[in-house]
Amino acid sequence: MYVSVERGADVAYDHHLRFARLKLKLKRNWTGGPAEASVQHWYAERHLEAKLQYQTIQQVLCS
């Protein structure tokens, strides 16, 4: 955390904070509920569609 204060505010409690810069690291908290299941289902469908598409392209090219 980086903090900057007005000049002359060394020890006193009545100094004025000018600005502060914070860095936060956030992480997702997956609960494994319905949202995660729907994402996994969507991913499986997309993977299957892509796999079938490349199989048909490969069959056309090899013929």
C-alpha cells in the first residue's frame, strides 16, 4: 500500500490524507452450484461441436 500525506504531518493525528493507492488480489470462489455445472455443460457441448467439425473436415480432405 502506498500512502501520501500533506507536508508537515509527521506525528500529529490531525493530518490530511492526500491519496492512497491499494492493490487487491481477488479470487473467484466457486461453490460448485448450478452456475458451475452449466459452464461445464456449455464447455462440453462446444468441445463436441468442434471435434465433430474437424472430423468432417478431415474426412473431406482424406477422400
